[in-house]
Amino acid sequence: MNRVLYILSICVAVIAATPVCSRATEGPSAAPLNVYTHGFGPFAFLRKDGAIEGPGVDVLSCALGAMGLKYQLNVVPLARARRLFGNETLDLWFPTYHWSGRDNEQYIIGELGRRELSWYIRPDAKINPDNPDFKANALIGTFAKSGPETMLRERGYQLGKTSDNGNQLLLWLLEGKVDALLTLNFRNLLSPRLKQRFDELQKTYYETFRMGFEVAQHFDEKHPTFRPAFKKHLKACDLTTK
């Protein structure tokens, strides 16, 4: 995440203008929900003026508004978001990946759209992700605490360096400190001088994943009616970007 986005991510908090008329069958009725996103990508992005917008925000506002719930929308790096899950500060996170076999798949609901994960490799490298020895020998970098980091561990790849900073990840790749990156396209996070270097990388398609909302387990246990109600209203909003 570049310096401007990182500074804004520490400070920004947007209170959604949704009515307070919560129904007991659909979710909590006291304090606003603490909703977090990372502030880049097509589903929710942080503007220079500090506003957060995108189709994911539209879906969120539509569904929670129909439920009569207020929410506070915050922007934080991925690594910090996972800490907030752990200390029970975070109630809802987006966007996050659906994939079969994931331990917390039951807490990930709705579909904002689809995103493509790819391998990024130095232009002069002679390695191929399709080779049998790639999984055993290649050192893979990715964004810290992201879906791909979990995926790499679960699928038996050799996890290398991770960071919240896209510039750092690309430099590690170019310097040979990792052999490949597995990530979404992160060109928009790079400094101007590194965008051209990014365009020179070898790119190999890995898999397409559905993106949705993740309800924190502690929140789900306290408010068991929220998840099914939110899922119903997400479908009713029909604002997906598929």
C-alpha cells in the first residue's frame, strides 16, 4: 500500500447514512457494525479525499439499509484486519475469497464478483508454475495475511516473504529474494517508476475466485440471525459485479 493510502487508512472512518430501525430477527440493534475493507481494487477503493466508494460499498449499504442497520466503514491493511478479527474489533470484512475446503468458508457470504489470481515471475526467469518441481522448490511471495497467503500454505507451496506493501513485494521479486508472486493484479498500488517493471513480468493465470463478505466468528456467535438475514438481503439488492 503506498504512503498516501497507508496514512489515510489509519485515519479514515465513514459512517454510513442508513436508518436506525433494526429488526430483532435480522441482526444487532445497538452500536453500528464495524465493517472493514483494504481500500483498493474494484469493489471498494479509497479516494484521495478520504471517501470510500465502489460496488462493494453499494451492496453493503443496500443490504444493511434494508435491514435497518447502521455501520462504520474503515480502511486498514490486510495484516491489521486479521489482528482485528482476533481481538473481536472487526464485525464484517470485504472483499474476501471463497474457495472449497477453507476452514471459515461458512462465514463468507454473498458474491461481489470474480477476481483472477495469477503468478508473476521475472521476465528472464526460466521457471514454470506448471512444472512438477515448482511447488516443491519455488519460493513464493504474496500480500501478508491475504487469501493467497492462506491458500499457499494449505496447498503445499513454499511461502517466502510477505508484505502489505506492493512496492516491496515487486522489489523482492526483481531482486530474486522470491521466485514468484501469487496475487491479484496490484499494478495500481505501485509507484510510477515500478509500474513499467511490473508490466515486464511474466504472468501466468492460476485460478478465478468468487469474492464476498466475511462475518467475524465472534460476531456470528453473538448474533446468529445476522448472517442468514444479510445473505438474503445481499441477493435482493442484486448489485453484484459479476
